[in-house]
Amino acid sequence: MAYTPTNWVTGQTPLSAANLNNIEQGISDLNSNINDLNNDIAEVDAKIVLEQSNITYTNGWTTKYKSGYALLAAYAIRNDASYPIVINQRTDGSYTLFAQNAGNSTQLTQFIWIKK
């Protein structure tokens, strides 16, 4: 229920049970909304998995797969800087990844997965 605030005017607005109950209901509704948001955040948080591993790239390319998860984002870390990775989902459910300037090397790579 949407909260409708009371327009309090000194000497005109009555300090009544109805006005005080309106405040109480607004606080109660807000508390319920906060609890709902916390539950939603916990539900999403339970689905997200962060993974960090050393990945070997060949000409900048590699393939990654995690059963039951979709890859949301990935980035390589080199020399205290991070670089985004181009992600392409393949028909077999794996992901082809391209790390710019990775060449033929092993890079520490961070992955963000979400449970399907």
C-alpha cells in the first residue's frame, strides 16, 4: 500500500489516532519492503559464483565451461590492470573467450557465473 503522508500544520492538524496510525502503518510497510529486498538480494547472491583461475590463451583465445551456469562477465588481470574479455556462447554451452593482447600466455582471469 502506498504511504500518504499527513500534511502537519501547527495548530490545525489534529494529533489523532488516525494520523498516528498512518505513521505506524508507513513504518510497518517500509519494514516489510526492506525485508522483501533483503530476501531478493540473498536469492540473487546465492546464484552468483565468482571464480578466479589462471587461463592459458592461444592467440588470445580460450574456451570455458561451468555446468549449470551462464557466464555473465570475465576479465583478465595483467600488470595490476584488468582487461575485459569478449564472450561468445557456443551451441554446446561452452564459451569462447578472447582476451585482447593476451597472445599465447597464461593470464589470471576472473569469471562471474550465474546459476541457470
